[in-house]
Amino acid sequence: MDVKGLNYSCTSCHVTKAHQISGRCYSQPAPNKHQLALPKDDGERLACESCHSRSPHKKAELLNHHTDKVACQTCHIPSYARGGVFTKMWWDWSTAGKFDETGKAIVKKDEYGNLLFHSKKGDMGWALDVEPEYGWYNGSMSYFRASDKIPQGIEKIEINSLKGDYEDPKARIFPFKIMRGKQPYDPENRTLVIPYLAGKKGTGAYWGEYDWQKAAAVGMREAGLPFSGKVDFIESDMYWPITHMVAPKEQALSCEACHSRNGRLANLDGFYLPGRDRWPWLDRLAWMALGLTLLGLLLHGGLRFISSGRKKGGQS
């Protein structure tokens, strides 16, 4: 879709009416409305199927059967952050607030100019050409809210959680970037905190005084939420659906990328995947069926051979 191809603009697909932008997968179901994306459409061009239909493979009908359970993006976005453009994968706020001996901010970058550490923001990690992670997704998510309690014993939270599973007719296997990191929380109230970041010294802003307790107290007060006065850090994951980095069709995933023991879907459970999963009793039944078929062929061939010999003997 780039300038060397169809030269699409954002609004070629994301038709906008009254500042409502079509295509937000956070609120639209995964299958969406299956229709052709013609100029007369009313702004509902939301999914791959809108242009390509649910049977896009003209010479491979078997692949068309996958659209019931596999999103187009799963096969056609083999990796993201391609073309030399890095993506941020990790952000650790717990290491922020460190300065050098003179009190100046520490800034570290890699050879490509990516920020690895900053006194204001902590540590960060970047990556290129990243293989997506996969999950069942019906187009809806649940979100961890500021008032939600973190269960005891939990060492990592999901900022947003995917909805859908194999039994959900609207769910598809979908590719995701998972943004990971550490952020402040209230260990006594078991809630995430909303720190006041940008502001002058004396206002409680973190970037003004570099005091998490003060920043959290101001932020939580403004949010109207309780705060115990204590701050710790907890790991978090956030799912980002991947849908924009479609590769040329020649680079689409092969069957073996998923249908193998250690393929891309090795950790996606809840269903039987040929080539990945093995049921001993099913394997035994298959071998028995194969053996019986072979035995039947041998018996049939043997009887035909004997019958043929008798006919020749009778003629002589």
C-alpha cells in the first residue's frame, strides 16, 4: 500500500465522518462487516475482508478455510518493525530518577539513536523485525482500571486482556505486539497509581522533584482515588493489535510456520492444531486404519492374482 504500490493514504481505508474514524479494532468485532469497499460505502471499511472478501485465495481453496479461525494479518504480517524502523518493547519506570555525580541527567542511547536510559523515564528496550505473539481475539478487550485491585500474589498485570477463544465464533487467531514494562503502584491499596509527571519543582511533579510518593499523592488526589502514601513497581503487559505492516504476498507465512511442533502457535492452547499436536490414541487409530487399508489391498490383490491364475488354467 506504500508509494511504490497502491499509494494509499490513511483515509483510503479509515473513512472518517464527523471525527469518527472507522477501523478501530478495540471496539469493532474481528470479523466485522463483510462487504466490498467501494466509493459509495458509508465508512465501514474496517477489515481485510471488506476489500478481499472471506475467500481471497483464488487458487488455494484450503487457505480460504482458515478465515473462520485465523485473521488475515496472522499470515500476512510475518513480522513488524521492518524496514529499519525500531519499535519500543520495554519501559521500566522503576529505574528513573538516577543522576550522575554532578546531578545532571543521565542519557544513554544505542548506536542507532534509540534511547536506552533517561533520568526522567528509566530504562527502555527496542527491537527490529519482531515476530508477533498470538492470541484469540474477537475484537473486544477488557481493561485494568485505576480503581481495580491487583490480586494478592500477582507479580504482573495485564493493562488490557483479550476476549475470545476457540469456541467463540467471532474470535480469530490474531497477531500482537506486547508492550512490557514496570510502572508504579500502591502496594497497600493494591492499585496502580497515576503520578503527576510534568511540572515545576514544589508542585509535587515527578520531573520537578523526582519523588514518586509526592507525584503519586498529587496525581491520585486529582483523580479522586485513595492513596496509601507508598509506592512500589509492578510489571505490566499491554496488547497492541498488529494490522498495518502487511508484507508482500510472497513473504506470507508458510504452512509449517504454524503447523509444526515448535511453530509460532506452539503456546496457543485450547484447540487441536494438525502438525503441532499429537493425540496418541488418534495416532494409533490412524495407524490401524492404514494397516487395515494395506491389508485390504493385499487381500484384494492376492485374490485377483489367484482368480487370474485359475482363469488361465481353465482356458488351457
